[in-house]
Amino acid sequence: MVYDLIVVGNGLAAQTLLFEIFNNDKKSQNFSVAQVYSEEITPSCSLKTTATVSLSGIEEGISELGEELRESYFLFENFIINHSPKGVESVERFVTYTTEKEKGKMLRRYKSLSKLNHPLLKEEFEGTKLNSFLISPELYSSWFDEFINLQNIDRRKAFVSAVKRNNDGLYECHQIGGEILLAKKIVLCTGAYSKILSQFFDLSEVLEKSEVVAGTYLERTVDLNRNSFYFTIDSHSLIYRNSDNKMILGSTSKKGGFHSADFVELKNIFTHIQSLLSFNLGSFSDYKIITGQRHKGIRRRAFFNSIDPQQTLYLISGLYKNGYTFSLLAARAITKSLFS
């Protein structure tokens, strides 16, 4: 069988793309699709993230990245209103500082600051409040999976070891074990593995100046018997999600495809944030240390486009810290190109 499309991956980029394609009956009718992914070998960063969405004081007309951040944020807002996916909650984010360096960063971004009070903070701080969203990655992903499972999609849990174009102009999707799937078009939704495993997909030149950045945070399950909250203090976030009783604290970043963490920095963040709170976070040892591999595009720009002149091989990558919003922007653009 020759598929019209093969989607490689099952993170936010892949799930959002498949939703965009199959949520439109006219487009997806008689359109054959296979999806191939391996969480065992290439675990998705979408399930290893602090999972928040905020506009963060980004103004219009400043930069191309800023315009994409704004457009994708409002796409996310509309998506939540129109489709009500699982695991998404609207909250007020408190952003504050304790050092002059952080104050300067905040003033450059937000222009003016005001007094902030919260019963969970020991004292009054200066900062700003932002309308934001907290997302449970597991619930959000399972909502997409439920939708995808109802569609006419050949889903295969397998690792893609190579993508090649044959003499007939079709793409060969080689899986470990020797099976080969054929397709007219392929979309690689491979996140940081686009860079880490670039030789498998012949992407070394395309992604030469992009970076893999490992992001690490602390997480524990605890029932606080209270509403969700979201603080950002000195660029570090403390999050509590009532939906799944998750407390999240972090994060740290390290360039490269690492799974190890900077324990000293994580402990320092934990101790610093605890000193500012009116309640006990528990012991550092109560928390799991979670690391996700993120792909940082050139000048932090996401990449979602064809990488061949025939517009048959596509890549969605470089979503970095904006996967929940940029995935929607990418899905819209790729779907439009696929059916144009």
C-alpha cells in the first residue's frame, strides 16, 4: 500500500497536525494516513514539560518571533474555547523578583510593575499578573489520542531508522525490524530527535545551527486541597495543578541531549523558593527529577515547512518552550500546504 501521508512522531506536533487534518471531513476524506512512533526509543518531550502557556508581555510589531508568539497564543486560546480539550485550566500567574538583575529583566519586558500579595507568599512583592494556562500533559495528550484512535489512521509503534526517496518518487519509511512503509508525502514531527538523529533523516544541513537543550524540573504528586496556582520568581516557576495534584518546580537548562540533571542548581532553586513561601514544599527527596529534550531553532524560531522543492517532505521542529502554542501554528500551515 502507498499512503498519501506518513506522520513520524506522537508528540504535540504530530497529534495537533493529525487533529487539524481529520477535524476537517472534506480534507481528510479518502486521504490515507499512517503514523509511526516509538516512545520507548525516542520519548516525547511533550510529556516531560512544565506545560504552561502565557503571552508574557509580548507586544505587536517588535519582531517576527514576537508576532509568531502572539499569533500562536491566540490560536491556543481559541482552540481551548472551541474544542475544550482535557487537562487545561485558566489561572492567574504571579511574576516577581528578588534581585536587581531580575527586576531589570522584568521592567524591560513588562514596562511597569505593581505590588503583589498572595496568601502563599510570606511577604509583599513587586511584579505583574498574567492570564495563563496550566496543562496536564498526560490528560491533554490522551485527549488527542482518543480523537486520533477514532480516525482512519494506521498507527504503528515502531522506530523509524531511515527515510529515503526511491526511484519512483515515493518515500520509504524504514522501521527497525525491516518493514518499509511507502508514502507520497511525509511529515517529520520528531522534535529534538530531528537534530540528535539527523543522519537518519538527512537533516544535518537543514538543522546545522539549531540546538538541543535539555530542560529539567522537579515534580511530585501531592493533594494540597486547594485551587491551582502559578508563581514565577526570579525566572523560576512553582506550579500546582489541582487537576492531577502535581507540584512542579524549576527549571534548569543544559545545552545538549543530556538526561542527567544539575542537582546543585535544582537544590538551590528549591531552597530559594521555599524561603519565600508561607507553606512547606516538603523535602527535596520527595520530588522526581524529570528531563525533556527540547529543540531550539535558529533565533528561537520554530521550523514548519517543506524541506524539498516538490513539497513532499515536511519538518515540524524547533518548538522549544512553546510547543503547546507553536504546534497549532505549524499544524495549520502544514495542513494548508498538504492540500493546496
